[in-house]
Amino acid sequence: QVQLVESGGGLVQTGGSLRLSCVGSGRTLSNYIMGWFRQAPGKEREFVATISRGGGTKSSAASLKGRFTIARDNAKNTVYLQMDSLSPEDTAVYYCAAAIGRTTLESRPNEYNYWGQGTQVTVSS
């Protein structure tokens, strides 16, 4: 199994940016489809973005308006989420996740096998 640790969250003002990092250990992340999800208080876990083993990506453009970008650096065993033009609606706990045995991009949280502990992102007005 793989262990995932997110970092980079914090408090930012509306319009600011953050870059979240997800570092894997125990296994190389190059064998996994990786995803970012978020969960706001009182809401269900929401898909943010996913990236394939080869670097192809899919984002929730309808909700995020292209403001968030996922990337991976296999040499560093790390996945990133660049968040720009943040608004209070983006306030949530952000989770990194890994899916095994997949060849296509996956946006359903129940299809992911391993999850990080989450990192809090708070956007103030």
C-alpha cells in the first residue's frame, strides 16, 4: 500500500493562490492514477482533478472554472494542485488520493483506494 501526505494548505485572502503537495511513500506513485478531492463543512466529498500515469489530466471545469491545475513529478513521487483566484467557496479540506489498477481517469471518490489525511484551505474575504 501507499501512504499519502498532503501539505501546503493555509489561510489566504480572496484572489490569492496556494500550491498543495502530496508526497507518496511505500510505493512509487507512478503506478497510480492520482486525484485531488475536497470536502467543505456539511458537504459531500467533491472531485477536483485527476492525473494519469502518463500525465493526462481531467478537471472539474464546471465548478472550478479552470482555476485549479493538477500536475505530477514522478521523480519526486509528488503530485501538486495549483490553486489560483481563490474565493471563500473554495474553503474545504483538500485530500490527495491514489487509485490502483486503472488505465483511465477517474472522478468518483469511491473508486480511489488510498487517501491522505487532508490539508485545510481557508479563503477569507
